[in-house]
Amino acid sequence: MAELNKIYTEKNYYAKFENDAANIPADFKGLGYYQRTSLEDVINNFVVAYIGDDKILAKVPEYEVAFWAQRGLQEFSYDVLHSEKSIEVELNPARQIPLPQDYVSYVKVSCIDKLGNKKPLLPGRKTGNPTALLQDSNYNYTYDADGNIEEASASNTISRFQDPDVRDVNLEANDYYRNNYNDDNFDYFNKKFGANPEHMSAASTFYIDKVNGVIFFDGGVKQDELIVLDYISDGLSDDGDLSKVYVPKLAEDALYAYMLYNLAKLRPSAAPGVALYKKEASAKMRNTKIRLTNYKSEEMAQVLRGKSKWIKH
């Protein structure tokens, strides 16, 4: 069942944080465990509350309940829950990192400055990593012993994207332009008029190759740079053990409503209430989004104070 009461003493709870090895519980669930409940508990609670004689659902196999619980958690992870994960990686000489195993979509890719702040990198929308076919001196394709076209290990497209020498030349030209734009004799004066602002940022860029599961960084990102990838997981990376898959308690009721609606709509005996269950699931999901948004009026006021700042052009 869900954690309705504290299961540790204060000494046991803080023991790991205080490096008190003698008092760390063998089944310690981590700091902040009380704000979450496991998916296993959600399934058990749903069976107890909704399934049985004189209840909404008379008879439902537990594996079907488990399916909709996991399906609901996936959908909630994309739109409702705080299912963002963050990893820090030191960039290798090849300027690429692999995508995490439970990666679904990225939120932000950043490099870390000396103060520990994130400096966002921009996606390189106009590059790619196409399959590079090998050709001979006459530009004909080359084939292996089985008659299949041979492929290069890396494409020239991504190699040029990652070439630091090309990046350095461009940066030098940009710096020269910025330092001399007031000079009437400067040949390139005003020739950037009409440039696409998307390409006028000094920030480095990255490209995610979803087929190969790799993130490539351009030549402006230095080797050994600290890269932080914030990404969305589907919340089921530990689905081999549903007791280790957690749901925020603020979203628990909405998940029950989602499960009830999807189980009821498949059963004629529950058909009269399906419209109501659908409406209830939608309303509870909306309420959960509001709960988890976690806006603070003081923090918003602090940000909005920037409205009074004059920007001179």
C-alpha cells in the first residue's frame, strides 16, 4: 500500500546524508521518499478501491491494470510530471556523447562555465549525419564481396560540422567585423544587413543523430568541456521492478482517474459512466499540472521586476 505514515525515525532518515553508516536502513528509499508513491502501490490501491463486487469494475485481470498504470505514467511523464533527468558528461576528443538509455526527448543541452552556470547550446537545424557512400577515383560506388555498397565510418557533413579550424576562422571574421563596423573604409560594412538572426548567435551548436543515438557538437565546443543534457524519460526505466518506479503523490489521484477511464471504456458493464470518467480524468490531469507547476508569487515578482529596466538602442 501507499506510504501513509513515515516509515523511518528521524535518525534513520538523515543517517545517509550525515554519513552515519550504522543507522542507514537496509531498505532506505532516499531523501524525499514521502512525496512519492511507487507504481506497484498505485496498482494495488486501484485494485482494492475500484475492482470487486459492488464496485465500478467487477472483474479485471491485474496484468491489465498494470498495463494501464504504466501507460498512464508514460503519458504523464511527457506532459504532467517532472520527469526531466539531467546528466553531466566531459566531452571527448570526438566531440560526441551517446544518448541515455531511457532518453525520449531533450529539454536543453548546455555547457558549464567556470561559475557552474549553464550556457545553453543551440540545435544545428541545417546539418545532419547522412550515410556516406564510398566512391572510387571516377566517382563510382564501390562494393564489397557480396555486392553491397560500401559505407564510410563517418560522413563529411558531420566532420565539417565538428571541425574546430573552420569555426575559428569564422569567429575571427566575426570579431573583425564587430571591431571595425564604424570604419567607413571597411569593405564589409553593412553587408550583414538582412542576415538571419538564427545564425548570428555566438553560441555553439549541437546535432542529435536519433538513428545512431549520438549527440554531435560543433568545433566551437572544446574538448574536456562539461556538457549537461537535460532530457525527458518515460518514467519506466526501472519497469523490471515497479516498486522502484515512482509517482508524485500530487499526481496519484489523476493516475487513478486515467486508469479507471481506460479500463471502463473497454467494458460494456461500465459503459454508462464512461463519459463521466473521461471528464473526471481530464479535470484531474489539469489540476495535477497546476499543482506540479509550483509557481511562487515571490519568484514571479522578482522576474517581472525586469520589466522596469530601460533598454537603450
